[in-house]
Amino acid sequence: MGAAARAARPAEARAARVGRLGWLLLAALAAAAVPSPESKPWDHGRLAVAPNHRYLRHEDGTPFFWLGDTAWRLFQKLPREEAGRYLEDRRRKGYN
């Protein structure tokens, strides 16, 4: 094995460790951003633009999580019965 190949190994190992740590950090941040089932959007105050003007947050600083469901081609792709079942399911889950 050449010297260049031996020298590249520590760099590869370091990159792999950094990659694993990055994924771990990303997973931790994603888990922290998910609101708890007991938390209601109106519990955190009104929406406001964040100081950096890049996202919305609540008055108390809690990040605003936007969740939506869109079925753009619902009536073009599904038979009437399946479209009705889909819409009824969404109604039961609280979508408007």
C-alpha cells in the first residue's frame, strides 16, 4: 500500500465520523421541531416574521410548522367512489 493511500484513510475516517454526527444532529433537530400532540398552534401566540426574515414563528419564538395536504389531480385520477373516500378521510382528520 502506498503512502498516499495510507494518508487518505484518516481523512476518510474523519469524513465518515463527521457524516454520522451530521445525520445524528439533523435527526435530533427534526425530533425537536415536531410539535407534541398536546400542543396547539394557538398556544404560542400570533405568527410573526422571524428577525432574519426567512421563516415564520410564533410570538413566543416557537417555529411555525406548516402542514398541508394537496390532491391536485384527485378528480382526474381517482374514480368518484375513491375520491369520496379520500375526502371523507380528510374531513375526519380535521382538514378543511
